[in-house]
Amino acid sequence: MDEEETVEDATVRDKMENGAVFTRPRWPRMRRTWKVNYKACTVADRDALRTFRNSVGGWTNFNFVDNRTAMPETLNVRFSKLPTIKDGGWVNGAKAFNFSFEITEL
């Protein structure tokens, strides 16, 4: 699994005639978005992902654990891009799949 984290830019920028730019936050918090990729997943993993995707879609929030550090963080998120499932070839004699999706915190 690998993740790429980005932050939503909440800045409103107003350009003035004299070349100055005034800025202010559009809203008080900056939501994070993660692009998540899983590689070499099994057929059972693919079936579980399909079931989960069909039950939550892009409309229901869920918890996602970011365990990239020693202190895992539980995130309340929603799919911002539904999962895609790609053929991952063969791993140890079994069919494998690669998944990718985007999640955004609420």
C-alpha cells in the first residue's frame, strides 16, 4: 500500500489594481485528501472491496486508519473517487489485483 496526501487550498485571493493581493481563508480548516494504492491483492480482497464500495458509494462516511507512523490516526472520510480495480498479474501462482481510490476527510 502507498498513499499520497494533499491539502485543500482554502485561500481566497483578491488581486488589486496596484498589484497587491489580499488573502483570507474561505473556511477555517484545510481538508486533507489521500490517494491510496494497494498492490498484489487477492480475489477475496477484490470481492470485499466491491462489496464495501457498493454499500458506501461516495455518499456514506467511514473510518480509515492511516497507519504509516508509530501512532496510527483514525480518519473519518468519504470516497472522493470510487475505487478502481486493475489486473495485477500473477503473484505466487494466484491471480492478483491492484486497487486505487481517493478519500477526503469530512
